[in-house]
Amino acid sequence: MKIAIASGKGGTGKTTLSTNLSFYLSEKHDVVLADLDVEEPNSKLFIEAEVFHKEDKYKMIPSWIEDKCTLCGICHDVCNYNAIIQLGTMILVFPELCHSCYACSELCPTAALPMIKQKMGELIHFKNGNLSLIESRLDIGQEQAVPLIAQTIDYVDKNFKEETIKIFDSPPGTSCPVIEATKGADFIILVTEPTPFGLNDLKLAVDTVKELKKNFGVVINRYGVGNDDVITYCNNEKIPILAKIPNSRKIAELYSIGNIIYDKVPEMKDELEKIEIFISNLKTGGEK
Amino acid sequence: MKIAFTTKGTEWESLMDARFGRTEFFLLYDEENDSFIHFDNRDVENDAHGAGPKTAQKLFELQAQVLITGNGPGGNAATVLEKAGIKIYTGAGEMTVKDAYNALKNNELKEF
């Protein structure tokens, strides 16, 4: 079971929900939480756990061999990302723009652009009891989140059993990194706040997950601020509202010092329980 | 000397475009025969990434020797322009093309 936790708007509570839900579910199940917000992962701030495994992550980029090059221009023409520039007799490669598609390398008639490894980041696997946390972090200066997100999901697929509950803390927004983080999920939870900003970006996120043809539901965070427009919207669109996490100073204080919340705030635990029931209904093929 | 301007239009009186990679047009002024041509760069809108290097390559193909622009190119574009041996002057983003040319002649622009 793979559950992606996403949102259109940033700062709505994806990580708060991801970490608390993961800890809560790990009381009874094996759980792995993957922090896929690789540009600024922060789940680890809330989870005390030991390092179990660490590995460098690489992407493949073309490297120009001048002596072999006939300056035919095919590499430059096929690159969709402007990562290869031809200036007269010179080929320039921009690794940050490269999407590792191999087109230039494979189509080069004289094999003048072999793909070589370039380090893009690091993956760390932490463990605490039934809970594993996988945190991937892009190196400073790296611009492409998608390859690292894909490799992190591969790591989860290879190292955890089918029955392990997998929670993907996704990046915010609706662009490529979010698609990569959510496209393999069985269910997507969209976290929003009941404000005009929250609703505007929730609609963008809903459009995105509908395009992906995914099952999804909404969790409203900081319930009590703003207005009822998010609820009205969800009702009109027949989108299930899984939980409403109350707006509470206590929750904000615990969050701000990096604490898990549900064991100290009963209302939070109640909301997580509603999500757990919803998920287990999904697993048994009940409610969809 | 061939001087390229990043512009929002195709005339001497047009406003400059402060952006480099995503500039709408170039005007290319050839001082030797006092002629200018314009180049439509708007197809770069379709590129999500790498507009800078792509635009820099076009300038190389147009054989510009000097670039006058507003904010200045980003890192990737600057690398291409440097390799192409194109001299860059910035700070002309709010001017007309004509004023930008006069500013260059009066040494009022910043060398990048």
C-alpha cells in the first residue's frame, strides 16, 4: 500500500501529517516513510531514529570527447532541455539541465558522448522499531529533483515488502517532482488549509491527481481558521474529507520544537484514527 | 562591430527587454554598414528550462560581438557567452534601444 501525501500549496502540513501518521501506524504495522521533498527534506526533524544505511546517489550525464566528435550537431538537435550547446567546433554540456534521457549519447554516430556518473545527492535509511524513514537530499547546486525521487522510490520498492505501509511525503506544488512522487501511489492524500489560498491551490492539486487518474482524499489542517469554502468545494466535487486537524496553539508549539503530536494531543490521534480506518477500508477493497 | 540588444520590439524606438534568455526579440545593429536586423526569440516560451544557453547560442550564430541587456544573463548563459567571446553590458533594461546604444557610447553601461 503506497500513500502519497501531497498538496498544491506549501506549508499546509504534509510533513506534520506524514510523520504523525507514520508513527501512529507503526504502532501496529511495518511502515516506511519516504521523504521525497528532496530539495528540502525535513521529516527527520520530527523522528528520532538510528542510521541503518547510507548511500550516495548518482545521475548519468553525457561527457564530450572532442577527438571523436565530427560536429554533426545531432546531440544538440535532439536535446529537449537545452543541456547541449554547440558553439562552432565546441560542444558544451550543462549537467544541471540534463534529464539523463541518453538521447544524445545513444544517437551520437561516433560515440563521442559517453554517459558518466555524477553524484547528485545522498539517501539515508533510518530505523526506529517498526518505522523506517528514508530521506534523500539533493546536493547543493543540483537542479533536478526527479531522478533522485525516482531512485528513492526504487530503493523503497526493493527493500520493503508488499505489506509494508509506504508513505510518501511529497514536494509541494503540481510540477514534475510532485508527479514523480505520486504517480506510483495507490492513494493520494491532499493536505489543505481552509483559506482562500488553500482552496485555490487545492483545486490545482485536484486537477493534477485527476489527470493521473488516482484515488484521493483531502485532509484539512488548521481546521477552524478561514471559512467553509474548502468543505463546500469537496462536497460539491464528491471528494472525501478524511480528517480535520484542529487549529491549535498546542499543536503549533509541539511542531515548532520538532515533536510528534498525536501522543500528546488526543484530538490529533482521533483524526489519525479516521485516516487509518479509511485506509484499511481501501486495502480490503471496500470504499474507493 | 555587431551589437545585439534584448528588446520588446523591432524598432530603434522599441523598449529594451530586461531579460536575456527569455527576451522577446533581438535587434542586431551592424555599425560598419549602419544596418540592423531583428530576430524573433519568442519560441523560447515553449522551453521550461535552458532558455539562457539556447538564446546565447543564437547570439553566437548571429555573430554578435557585443550584447546589451538589462539584468544580465544567468550562470549557464554567461558560460556560453563567455566561450563565444561576446562582451556583455547590463543596466539598459528600462531604456529604448536608441538610448541604450547612446548609453554604451557614453560608457554609461555596466560591463558584466
